[in-house]
Amino acid sequence: MPSRALLASYRRLFAAPGATAFTLAGLLGRLALSMNGVSLVVLLAERRGSYALAGTVSAAGLVTGAIGMPLLGRLVDRHGQSRVAVPAALYTVLPLAALLLCVHLGAPDWTLYLCWAACAAPNLGGMARARWAHLYRDDQAARHLANSFEQALDELCFMAGPVLAMLLCTTVAPEAGLLAAGTLGSTGALLFAAQRRTEPPLPARPLPGQRHGSPLRVPGLRVLTLTFLATGMVFGATEITTVAYADALGHKAAAGPLLGLVAAGSCLAGLLFGLLSPRRAPGERFLLGVTAMAAVLLLPLAAGLGGAGPVVLGAALFAAGTATAPTMVTGMTLVQELLPQRQFNEGMAVAVSGIVVGISAGAALAGTLAERAAPGTGYALPAGAAALALLIALTGRRHLRSSGAAENGARVVSASV
């Protein structure tokens, strides 16, 4: 039975002591992250009456987060996960509370940008992947399984998070989503940091006068980051467009479940992908994943332009999500192969930052388009972004070969030591 195969295969990951604890703790923080986008959009759309404002405020926070994330990643590489995650989690509470207060008091729009831009959260997903890579550093098959599992967890969070956020915002108060996200995020990060026995040890520091080197010195990482940026545009544009489209249909509360279907398709695909024994090189698998993503994202576009109802649109969004996880799993595997261990967190954060910048751009464009065009037109943005991701990956495909990855990783090591 496929379900038994899934359970048996993934159960082996948790044979390592402490794996269950850090996974559950990190899950809370990642669930909070998945609630932020929808919660902010609904809050500002309700209290300020503008999807464009909601999209651009969201974009401001994502851009500053993309800048801060690699810096936090570098600090994690140098000082350890716990010493960075704890103060970062506690700090995030302050600007979030200030944002809610500004909305309540009717403060000028610029204060919303300032508060949301000041929010920063530790990259628990990258830290969790670092822990798996350390626990199974001598087992390539287990690392592939762990990367697939982590992607499935990400999608599970982005499946449940928007639903929970919409439920809280529409049944309790528009502010309830962000309040819950802030509480869950801080609690999850603190509990994650408390799991010290699975925290990877710090790599040897460079001697005085030796160069650390930027992970972006590796050509393959630059290709991946640009491809992830376009993929992030897919995510951001899909989120805002779906909320606006559901609102136009008179089913605003359906936006959460619709976005959950995208994540559900990706979650299922990620779990199944982890069971496969990869036969192609990671670079080839990555190109196949991006190609599939560009193809299936034509389905929501067709549904939106055709004025489809929630059921048909939901089926199209579920299908569109199935190509996301294999692409992301293979991309994160490539990041691990491209970089030395001393730059793992920073390099992972750079790749995630590409996604974050893309989400911000997609959200801003989709928010503006939602107010100026027919409801389904916005789905042209994620379809176009997926095509752009494919073009970038094809252009830089020679840097994604396995032999090139090993060579480039060695170059970074030599530049760093």
C-alpha cells in the first residue's frame, strides 16, 4: 500500500534522537510564517479598503526580510542556531505589535510600511534542513528523503496556515490572524532553539586574514537564486490573485481553502518524490521540475480567464501545486552540493531570499492588477513568472551540473580557507 510505504520510508528519519522534537517545534514557527501573508492582506483590505496597499506593504516586509535573512544565516554559521534564533524571535514581537496598533489608531500608511519592514524572523526551515544534513551526513538517500519531507512540511504549513488565518480573520477579527501568527512564531522559534542536542556543531572558523567568501561567488547558486526569485513571483502573485478572485466571486472565505489546495498538491507531490530513487543528475531533475511548473500553471490561468467557480479553480490550483515540491526539493539539494558546510545556512538563506523577493514582487504586481483588471486576469502573472523561471534555468543549466557543483564548491572552500 502506498500509505504504508510512505510511513515506513519516512519513519526512518526519526530514528535519530531528538529529530521529532526539533521537527514539531519548527513546525509551529513555519505555520506562523504561512499565516502572515493572508492575515496582512485581509487586515489591510478590511481596515484600509485597498488590496494595492496590502500588496505593497507585504512586499516591503518581504524585501527587508530577504536582506536580513542571509545576514542572520551568516550569524548562524558563525555563532550557532540557538544563539541567533532566540533574540530574533523575541525581537519580532515588537514591530508586529506596533503594526497592529498603527492599524487600530488609523496611523498614516507609511507607518504600516515601516512596522512590517522591521519584522524579521529566523529561517527555521533552513535551520531544520541543516540539522537533517548533519544527522545524515553520511547517508545520501536519507538526505534526499529529509529534503522531500521538509518541503512537504513547508507545503503542509502553507496549506493549513492560510485556512487558519482566513478563519480567524473572518470569524474573530481582522487582526486575529496576525496575533495568532506572532504568538505561534515566537513560541515555535524558542522551542526549536531549545533542542540543543540536534544542533549542528559550528564549523572551524577561518584563521585571521583568511577570506570567508560570499556564497554568491558560486555561479550555480546565482542561477538557482534567480530561478527561485521567479518561482517566488509565482507564489506571491497566486496568493494575492486568489484572495481577490474569491472576493470578486462573493466567496472571500474560500480564498484560504483555495490556497490550501495549491499547498496540498505540492505536499503530496513532495512526499511521493521522496520515495523515488533519483537516477538523473540534480541539475537535470531541476530543469524537468521547472518545465513541469511552467506547464501546469497554465491551468489556473485558463480557469480564471474563463470565469470558473471555486470548484474548478480549486482543481486547477491543486494540479498547479504538484510541480512545485519536486522543483524546490531538487533546488535545495543543489544548494547543499554547491556550498561547503561553513556557509550552509548563509547559502540556504540566500536561496530563500530569492524566493522572498519574488514573493514581494509578485504580491505587489498582483495587488495592483487586482484593482485595475478583470478578476481572472491576475493568473497571467504566475504563469508568466513560471515561464521566466524556466528561461533562467535553461540559460544557466551548465552551472547546475553535478560535476560543476563539486568544482564550484571546492572553489568556495579554497576562497574561504
